[in-house]
Amino acid sequence: MAASEKLNSLWSYANPRKFLAVTERMLPGLWALSGACLIVGLIWGFFLTPDDYRQGSTVKIIYLHVPSALMAINGWLMMLVMSLIWLIRRHHVSALAARAAAPIGATMTVIALVTGAIWGQPMWGTWWAWDPRLTSFLILFLFYLGYMALWSAIEEPDTAADLTSVLCLVGSVFALLSRYAVNFWNQGLHQGASLSLDKKENVADVFYIPLLVCIAGFVLLFIALVFYRTGTEIRARRIRALEARERAGA
Amino acid sequence: MMPDLGKYADTVLSAYGASILLLIGLVAISLWRGRRVRAEMDALEKRMRRDG
């Protein structure tokens, strides 16, 4: 199949009916797989891995902190892609998917901030520091809140999708900044990446595999929630359309 | 069996407790709203079919 044909078949999922039919078939498997990965990964990490020689048992927080931080950033980047599709191709499903992803990303950001603060208190001697990564993460969280507030504040859905898409473009700077803040400024309390394609930078092997399982669980949970919540947004949009038709007919 | 978390037991348990609570809350709210909207749409479609 030619590349253009493949792309055209991809756009067919922008049809709300097709999107709902496909995602509803996939959702039971996604829920089960994400639940299994999270349960296995967290039990493995919590019960079966040793303490770190410097961090003690607080190293177990890595299984929540790293995957949630990863999803906080990548959630926003997913919203960026959906927003660009909306701005360029005007597919409603993409705008609704971005809207559906925002509360998930915001929750992931809260988990990353809370677990980081709880870990930081005994390790750094403080709950919070105005460190580049922590600060850019807090700003990313504020962008999530602003994005959700903007969707709720505007009555006309297409205008709301336009304005939130522009906000998403601006916020992407902070999503990328929070990922690379440690490298850009090379200062502050936060250490570098725990995981990298460069094996030298990774955490010790004994923590590595359960961490990968937890990351897989968070990624699958994110996908399952985005699919489910997008379906809800599609139905809510249909309700508004039917009510408008009913009012016009009355 | 519960692992020995030493002097950081409160730290580790509170991080797990808060995170699991937030994740369960997110899933529960998503499912609750999803079911409510689906029921509302079904009722509306049924009413519109009945009223022509």
C-alpha cells in the first residue's frame, strides 16, 4: 500500500463512528493489559527489589515518579499532535482527544510533583526547590489547568478547540523544557534522566525491568483513558447537537 | 509480606498511597462520567425516535 493510501486510511479514524467502533473493541484488552502491567510492576518494585545504598527504601518511589513524569510530558505532546491535526485538518475527534487527554496529563503531573516532593523531603532536606525541572513542571501543571479551564469557559466548541490548540502550542515549550531542563541549565537539585537509550545513564539493572513494566502500565493506562474519555466527549458533543436539533424543531 | 522500609516507611507509603488514590480517582471519575453521558445520549435518542 502506498504511503498516501496508508495516510488516508489513518484519517478514516477521524470519523467519530469508526473511532468509537474501533476503540470499543480495543478497550477491554487495554484495560486488562494496563492493570496487569501496573499490578505486576508495582508489586515487583515494592516487594521484590532491594533498597538503594544511598536512598534506602525511598528508591521504590521511582516506580511511580518516573512513569508519571514521563506521561505528564508525553501527554502534553500527544495533545500537541492532536491540536495540530485540528488546526490543519479540522477533524473534531482530534480536538476532542486533546481535550480528553488533559485531565489525565494533569493527574500525571500531580503524581510526579507529589511523589517528587515526598521523596525530596528526606533526600534533599526540602519538599520543594525552585529548581529548573521542578519549576518547569509546576508551570506545565498550570498550563494543564489553564487548558481545561479554557475548554470549559468557551461555549462554542470550534472556537474552544481553536483557542485551546493555540494554548497547547505555547505550553509545548514548557513540556519540552521540563524534559530537558536538567540538560539546559545543568544546575539545581534534580538529577538527570533515570532512563535513557544510552545504557550508561540508566538505573541499576535490578530496578530497571520493574521500572519498564511500570512505564508500560502507565502508557497503556493513558491510552485506555484517552480512548474511553474521547468516546465520552464524542457522545457529549452528539447530545449537544441533538438538543440543538430538538430546539430548532420545537 | 510487607518489606522492611526502615526509617523511610512513612515516606514510601505516603507516596504510594497518594499516587494510587489519584489513579483510582481518575479512572473512577472517567468511568462515572462516561456511563452518565452514554445513558443521557441513549435516553435522548430514544425520545427523539419516539417523538419523530
